[in-house]
Amino acid sequence: MGGASIWHWIVVGLIVVLLFGRGKISDMMGDVAKGIKAFKKGMADDDTAKPVQPSEPVRTIDHQAGTQTNATTTDHKVG
């Protein structure tokens, strides 16, 4: 008592095969395998992804002058 014997697993397996059929089970297992492969590929792509450049210029504050400047177009020093 308490443990599942081999006969319990055989009966459960037969019921599953009768309900779903052998073809449907193999199709489901194939879909699971494709999903796992896609997940692994997606995880690998995330590791090698390049950082995204901001679409708008970054605004900075020049603390010496007290004004807001555009960091992408300002190439000179205030002094």
C-alpha cells in the first residue's frame, strides 16, 4: 500500500493512449520539443543582443553655465 506499482502505471498509460491516441501524443511531444528549442534560441539571442541607441538626443545640464544643452551637438567647452 502507499506506492504505485507497475500495474498502476500500465493502466494509467493505457487510459492516456485510449483518450488521446498515439499520434496525438507524439504530436504534442514534438510541439513541446519545438517550444524548448525556441526558448533556448531566444535566451541565446538575449545574451548576444546589442544595446539599443536612444532615438532622441540625451539632454544634459551644464552645471557651470546653469543651462540645459544637447549632448549630441555640443562639442565645445564653456569657460
